[in-house]
Amino acid sequence: MSLIRILATEVANRIAAGEVIERPASVVKELVENAIDAGSGRILVQTEEGGKRLVQVDDDGCGMDRDDALLCLEAHATSKIRETADVGQIATLGFRGEALPSISSVSRFRLQTRRAEDQAGTEVLVENGSLRDVRECGCAPGTSIQVRHLFSSLPARRKFLRGAATEDGHIQETVLLQALAHPEIAFELRANGREVLHASRSSDPGDRIGMLMGRETLAQMLPVDYAEDGIRVHGFVAKPGFTRGSRREQRIFVNGRAAAAEVVYYGLREAYHTLVMKGRYPPVVLYLELDPVRVDVNVHPTKREVRFREARLVGQVVGAAVRRALRGLAVEAPSPSPPPLPRSPASPLHPASVAPAAVPFRLATVPSQPQLPLAALPPTPQPPPASPEPAAEALPLAVPPAAPVAPTAPAPAPALPGAREEIAGLRVMGTLQGTYLVAEGPRGLVLVDQRAAHKRILFERLLRNADGNQQPKQQLLLPATVELGPQDARLLQRQLDTFHALGFGVEPFGGSTFLVSAVPASLPDQDAGVLLREMLDDLREGSGKGDRPQQARVAQAACRHAIPERSELNREEIRQLLTDLAAAELPYTCPDGKPVVINLAYRDLEKRFGKRTGKEPEPES
């Protein structure tokens, strides 16, 4: 007796359902994709109890006749492809013919459909894979599919579903993705009879993003439209200061399909490299359009991922598109909202430090005298380091506690100056702890991290000169010989052109020894041997991390050789620093992605001091 047998159709469909249908959101995805492929202009999704009790999708698409309504419930029955060659150039969202038979095998399933030219529609009833009834019905043109009691015949699967609120969240994200992918279609989502998402038709993806992700989010995004080698990338990307803690809001669409593609995320990482902090993700909505022949959408059971024939090229085009959008960005970018004002004693502000020790606060009458610049005040001795206090670190400029006041709405997030000219024109009043420049700008109080500013200046200078192969060199009076280990020597030998582009005059000197005759002019005071070894370390760490390790190496060098913390700069050095920063391409973040400039607006200061909020001073002309 044979031990191998062909599975019954019902059993095969239930196994397929385990791959295709993970949760109610999977049902919504498959049904909405079918509705989109049917040419719908409006799609309504209704759910109850997180989709466990009911999922219903109604559309106004082309509909089906009686024969097709029955045939669509058979495994691998589809109108999307016919020949083997079609699998390599799929332009529709659905194509396998697995979704409807899989769904109907694990639920109470009802399908109503009618073509516009037919007088009556067709209704098909299926219960857990068994056909119960087929009859004529009255219905509007299009298709309505109702799925009740999902996995009711599979208690083991049903118990793995999460609570209704969690499942509702997955369904909402699924519909949102489809609505973002197809702004030309109107979408509506109702949960337990309550409307939770509504998006009217729009010819502009930006309008759809504003509807679904919020106008404030859209205001923090930049348009992207770029084409290269038959690949078009368009959509919107966030400004560097507007980030999230996860990749959830990085939404990618390939030929109208919401999909994950690691190569696209790679392109995003490269474009935002040095602009955002590690572990932060700028929201994006990007649409990729290319010949379907160049995309494989048949690599995942739920079509969640896609692969590209020219993956490296796609990543490069995405990176180039986003970099072009960021390059034209003004200096303005939001920073995280400040924490609530701590109730701690005041700390006096000095030109070189902020004393963390508490001092008594009292009112006193003082004689009238001309106001002096902060830098003209006599310096005070640097106090010994105190134990860190989270509140003081969060807001160094503390005020003394006053009488209790009613809570107010949180102040808006500090914004950076709106133009590079404002950085160059700042009126510097002093420094804090030899680290932060304190300045007055047309929009408020401005703090500049001088080390971070110097990192950005060095980084762009080194990279710009290296890219143009015009790196200025500082010739050494006495060339230095550097002996390396075999591994480092082989690495340096392979990368001599890179080191020359970065401004090193280095040549082999026999065996594992090299002769260094020049170093980058931006880093003239560094020991040649130490600098060379550090750059080799950076090169080794950057290997295998993308196609732009040179940028990472330059960033490391800039960070390592920028002015140290607690460095007192004279006024000429401060002015030169601000002038160079204003000339930078992206002056608001250092190569690590940390902020360089923070602006505390006048209106925010008035709120913090409990004053009546007046009109914000107009920027000086």
C-alpha cells in the first residue's frame, strides 16, 4: 500500500491559507488588492471585533459573471497571467489565484458580484471550503466579499490572533498602505460601524499623505522626483530633524505595490548618513516605478517583499534621489520638544560656564547702568564637577520655583534658524563651559555646539575635496616612515588611490613600510603615522558596509580631529567658525547626525518666564 497520497483540495487549501492568511489584516490586503486590480474607483472596508467576526470589502470595479464567480474560488484560477513568460513581468497586485480559495476554506464566505452590463448579479456562499449555494441576486455593479468568523473551524489558529484593538491596528495600517499607494482611488475603513479612515480621490500623492499622515507631517517632508536608468523615484522624504524611533513610517511602493526591499532601505541609510542619529528613522513615502521585468514580486508567500534584478543600481538611484532633495533643504529643521521646566534653584550664566550649584534667589534694587555684552562680564572660577542631575542636563538654563501656576500646553519644539545667513549674522554673547556658543539671533536665543559645528565643517571640506580629487595637502618638512603590519600594509596598498584623494602623500617604501610626505591640509597638526593608522582602522571598519565607505572614513576623521570639548575660542575664531558653518551644505547636524544649532524662540522664552505672550519680533532686515 502506497504511503504517499495526493491531498484533498480542502486540505490543500487550508495549508495554503496558513501561508497566505496570517490574520484578518491578510484577508483585507488580499481582497483590497483584488478590488484595485478590478479597476475600482472606490473601496469600502468594514470590520467587526478586529476582523475576527467580520471583514467585508465592497468595490465598484468591473465585477464578474456567474462562471467567473465560481471559477475564482478554485485554486490557481486567475485572470492576471496566462503563460510562463507572464510570471516574469507581473504588473498586477494579485496573480497566483490562491487568496480566495484559501480565505473561503477557513471562514463563512459570501461573494456578491455583478458586471455593469448584466441585469442581475451572482451570490456564492461557501462555508469552510464547502460550497453551500449559488444564486442570482440584486446588487450594485462591482463586487462585495464578506468573510465571517475567520478560523472558526481552526481553534488552534484562532487562539493565536491578538486582541481586537491590535488586529484593528494591523487592518488600519494595511488599508493606509493601499490608500497611499493608490491616491486615485477613494478608500474608507469602518471598524464596528465607526469610520476610522477616509481618503477621497486625489491626483496628488502629497494630498493623500496629508490626509492619512497629517498635514504637520507633510510640512516636515520634502518632495522627491528623480529618474535614472529607467528607474523613477518620487514621493516625499522627511527633513533630517524629523525622525521616528522605528522604520514603521518608511513606506515604500514598487509599481503600486506596498513592499519591503532591503536595497531601498540601504539607499535611504546612505542618503541620510551623518544627518540623523543612530537608531532614528526619518519617515518617507517613496514610489518606485520601473519595468516589471526588472522586479520579482513572487519571492514571498504574502508578496510582502520584492527583489530587483539590478539591486545595486536601485539602491544607488534611491540614494541619489533622496540626497538631491536634501541638498536643497533650508537650514530649518525641528528638534525634539524640550522637557517640562524643572523646579530647581536658578543657576547664574557666565561667559565660560554655567554653575550647577544652587544659589539663593532674591530681588534687589540695582543702579541703572549700560547693558554690557555677556562676554564682557568678569569670568568666575570654574566650579568642580557636580553629580549629574537629569533635570539640569535636560535644561541647563533653570529658573527658580515660583508660586504654583496652572499647567500650560507644551511649548513648540525649538526650530533652527531659517537661513544660512542667520548663522553668519549671529551676535555672539558668550560661551557655556567652553562648549556651547550663546548668541542672539533674529528669532530668539541660539545655542551652537562648537565641536559639532567644527565636525560638520571638516567633514564637508574633506569630502568635497576628495570627491573632486582636489584635496589640499600639507607637505611635511621631514617625510615620516610608517611601518605597518602585513594586513594593514596590504590594505593600504589596495587603497592608495583613496588615500591620495583624501590628501595623503603616501608611497610604498619597501616591505610593509610606507613613506608619508603629506597629510590633508585640514588636519595639519596631526602625527602622520598616528593619522594614517587611524584612517586604516576606519577603512577596515567601513569595509562591507556599503558603497560609500569613504564618507564614513572622512566622518570619523572629522569627528576625531575637531576641536575638543571645553575649548575656549577667541572672538575671531568664533566668527570664522560661524562663517564656515554658514557656508556648509548641511549646517544643522554634525556627521554623527546630532544637532549643531538649537534656537529657543522668543515666544517660548516668554512662556517659560510666565509672561503674556506677545507678538514674536520680526526678523531684522
